[in-house]
Amino acid sequence: MLHELDFRKWLLAALVIAHIVWIANHLRLVANDEINPWRLGGYGMYTVPEPQVRFQVFDKADPNNPVRVRKLGFDVAQLHTNPLRTYRCGPIEAEALRAFFVENRELIGRDIAIIYSEVRFTRAPPSAKREMQGGVLVSWRDMNTFTYTSKFCGTEETVSASFDE
């Protein structure tokens, strides 16, 4: 009897069930605003427009004008922790900020704010508008040590870091 079982049918059935479970889980994560609906290969992307996350840096001395920066090192440093802000409520890590300042040495010693905004869908009336997602406030103790506060989804985390670590 064992030789009559077709394991391919059971494997196919298991894959279909796993896919259905992932669809339900992805929709739950999107409904709770925990993840970007256009990431992780789920069907939540069909529920809202693409968030189009925007990254802007402002100097505290001139908060009305965004500072032009390079962020390749920052993005690479976040590749394994939170690529493209997939997890909306995830804080920014110290390693990513170190990479950011190595790439933008002219900002070392300057207090800055990094602001993330995204396009959000509102149901009543149906529309899409850009809203602030969160941000990071960076202040410097000296030219080697900085303290930053990461604020996302109502959670605030303050960390001190240096380039020696």
C-alpha cells in the first residue's frame, strides 16, 4: 500500500496549504500596519497603493531645506535587518547610521533629523496622501560619538553609538 501513495500529490497539497496560510498571514500583517504591503510576496499589495517610502535628511540648523545625501552604504547596512523599510515599525540600527555618516562625512558633528514618509491610503473619502512614517533624531557628543532617537509607530528607542565599535 505504501508503494501506491503518490508523494507528489501530498507535496502539492502541502504547498497549496502553506501558500494559503501565508496569504492570510500577510493580509493580517498589512492590516495591523506591521509591514509594507508591497513586500514579502503576499497579496496585501492589492489592498492599498504602493507606499513609495521617502527618505529625507534635515539639518537642525536649517530645518526647512532637505540636505542632499548619499545613502548607498545606509541601504546596504540595512539589507539584512530591514531592507526598503519592509517592517514599518522597525527601528534604525546603529550600524546603518555609522555607514550613513561614513558616506556623508560632511554631516559628522551636525545634528540632523532623518524623516521617513510614505503614501497612505485613506478610506473615507478614498484617497492617497503622503504622511510621516517615523524618523531618527541624531545629536553629537563629540566628533566620534553620537546619540540617536529612533521613532516609529509610537515606539521610541534612544541609543548612543560611536565609530570605534
